[in-house]
Amino acid sequence: MRFRNWVFTAMMLISSTVQAELSVISGEVRLPPPGTSVAAAYLELRNTSSVELVLASISSSAARHTMFHRVENVDGVMKMRHAENIKLPANSTIKFSPGALHIMMMGVSDLDKDSEVDFEILFESGESIKFLLPVVAQ
Ligand SMILES: [Cu+2]
């Protein structure tokens, strides 16, 4: 289940002269334990355009607040920090995965296994991409 292929391509909403293209290669939202309102999502994003993209923010209607986090080793303790200015160079792939860069959803309500959650990533350029990720059991 976890490695089910989830392949689709999303065209960016064009608001500038650059017709950038992005593909969500794979991704999932991990179903949080019962009584927990925080969920993590993982994703692989490919930039097939010839320009670097900078990820500014992410949102989802399934959570009160969604943000990019990275895991850092602070004096031997692993801590999650808000990740800003995540760069996605031209013709490259970025991976959000457990223990590294990931998507944090705070205040999630009633996620159902095998349902889909909507996301929108906003780029510094003002462009954005919308996509769905499946909810999978941990
Ligand atoms: Cu986190």
C-alpha cells in the first residue's frame, strides 16, 4: 500500500511569463493515530522546467495549518524546524520523506484511510500547484 504508485502531472497555474511544469511523482498522507490532530505528508516533486522554483508555502483544506518542516540535529537531539525558501532547481526532483524534509499538518480533522487530501503549494514566483495525495495507514 505504502508504495502504491501515484502518478499524475499537474500543470501550474500560470501567472508569469514562465510556463513552468511540475510533476507530483508520488506522495501520501500518513493517517495519524486516533486522537491525534497532527499528520505528516511525504511527496516527491519534479521540476521539468528550465527555471529554479522556490517553494514559499503549502496549504490544505484538511488542516488548520500546513507547513514545510525539516528535521535537524540540534546538539544530538532531532528537532523539527519550519523550512523556508526550499529551492527546486531546474530539471530536478525534491523528496519530502520521514526524518528529513516533510510536510506537517496541524489541526487535521477526521482523515479517512484511502481518502484523498487536497494541497496547494505556492511558489515565490506567485505561481501555484494543486494536487491530491492519498491517505494511507501508518
Ligand atoms: Cu514536522
